[in-house]
Amino acid sequence: MTHSSNTVFAFLTVFSQEGGIQSYVKDVLKAYLSLPNSPQTEIFLLRDDANCTNPLVRDSVRFHYLKTSSAWQGRLKMAGSLLKILLLNRPSQVYCGHIKLASLIRFLCQPLGIPYTVLTYGKEVWKPLPTLERKSLQQASAIWTISRYSRDQLCQANDIDPKRVEILPCVVNGEHFTPQAKPTALIQKYGLGDAKVLMTVARLWSGDIYKGVDVTIRALPKITQVYPNVKYLVIGRGDDQPRLAKLAEDLGVKEQVIFAGFVPDEALVDHYRVADAYIMPSQEGFGIVYLEAMACGIPVLSGDDDGSADPLQDGRRGWRVPHRDPEAVAQACLEILAGDDPRCNGQWLREQTLISFGQKALTEKLKALLA
């Protein structure tokens, strides 16, 4: 006998890759599964396999791991598995976890009269989409996204009424990301001594230079004039690291820049604690890393034309500067390191962050959307 399924989720990947989207999706699913009387749920994962670590296993959830050796086989497998569930169980709602799955979800759901919601994040929907993907957005029963900026960008690019888009923001785990003294082991490991430490967490891919690591490196010569003992700790890996290292050498700040490489999630909180400022003049859909730093009581700097307006509350909780302007980055870093601004008050920063962007806030927002 087939059990009744009230909701279906479909994602590209959640557990087998690292990244902001995956972290966000886990938080949304955790909030959804914590709701009282959450229904029987089917979760389809196109690129995850059954060997991945899954912290969200519940009796009320069935995970479908669909990873195959080729992309088209995986999509065929997902289409067949989804259609079977839709026909047998007639779920009340399908949640499409990525625009790249939206055409498939629309194709399967519309003939059966099953409403679907599309979750969006950032750059993947900021430009005009192919016709089928755009139609899938326009004909969805609802669209969720993570920030006001992402909402505005996707609506403008794809002819969507902003009133149809709901904001479901990123959140931070305030029990895990907490302020503590700088860890001695990391001070020794990276040779930080009595240094003032700037930090960025970002993929160092040549296609991701919008993260602004190169801009921060260009800002260092001016910062070192006031703080000669400054260090810039860059956490992340990717094919752009050689270019960034060469840039630091050419600018005479090779000794100031420390490439830490990949740091696993469980070790990340101690790396935030070693920092005096979190610096990422980027173009983000939101920027979970800003929340993680602020929950640790670390002041932050972001770009001024992206989704970071939400976690930084339009500049009330951090510095927002033109994201490709080394002079502006340098000036803001000097202000942060001086420590005189109220936005450098770690306890206040943490409290304000958790009020708006703690897990409880996400659960309440999700409950309101589903109601």
C-alpha cells in the first residue's frame, strides 16, 4: 500500500557539495521538518547518492538519491520517480529547489493540477532565462527567494510581478557560531602573533572573482600604512589562487596574505574567531558568511549593490562599499580596525543578527508562508 505524501521537494544537490545554497536548503528543510504535524514528505536529490552524510533523516521523510554516471540519465530517472509519486500520491504542493529543475516540474505538475513553488537564490535568475525556465517561473503558484535584491533582479530580468515573490531569508545557527577568544592554535598555525586579522571565506574560482578577494588584496598597501602588522586570511580553494598570490607579490603584500585552503565546516567557527574583521566586497544573493561572522561578534564589510543589504540591514550592522573599489575597501577596513564605530560592538552585533536571522526566525517565516 502506498503511503500518502502531502509535499514533494526536488533539488539538484543538498548533501554532497559545499556551498551557500546547500547550507541554506538544509536550514529550510530543517525548519520545515520541525513544524508541528509536518506531513509525509518526499525529497528528490538529482546529484546526491545514498552514501552522502544526511543529518535530516526522519520517519516522516523519504529521500530519493538519483545520482547517475551521466546527466541525462539522472534527469530521466528523476522524471520517472517524480511522475510515479505525483500520480500515486497527488501531493498538495511541489517545491522546486532550483531553476534548472523548474521546466521539468512544470511539465509534470501542470497536467495533474498540482501547484508548485520555485525556490531561487541569486545569480542563476538575475538574467533573462531561456523561454521554458521563464515560463516555469511565471506560471508557478509561488516564488521564494532569499533577499530583496534577488527578488528585484529576478523580477526585472524575467517579467515577474514582485508581489508574487516571497522572501525566505538565510539564517545562522547561533548555538554553533558564538563569540570566543582567538584560538591560540590557529594564531600559531598561521603565524598571526599580535596581527590585526582580516578574513574572507570564498571559493577561489576564476569564475567567481566577484567575491572580491582581489579587491581586498589591492586595498592592503593602504591598510598596512596604518596597521603594518595586518594579515589577510583567505579561506577557500580554487583555480584562481595562483593569480591572487601573484597579485599580492606584485603589490608587495605577499607576507600579509595567508591562503588557508579548504577548511571543513566544523572548523570554520574558530577561523571566524581569529578575525578582527570579515571582509567580502562581493555581489551576493544574500551572503550567509556575513551572518556567521556577525553571530561570532565579528564586524563585517560587504559590497553595496547586492543581497548583503539584508544581513547588514542596509548598512546599520556593517560597512557597505562599492564592491570593486580598493580605496573604499581600505578606508572601511581602517575604520573597522580602529574599533570606534558602534557596529564594532560584538555583543550588540550578535544579538541583532540572531533576532532577525536565527533559526527560530526562519521557522516562523516559513510557517507564515505555508499558512
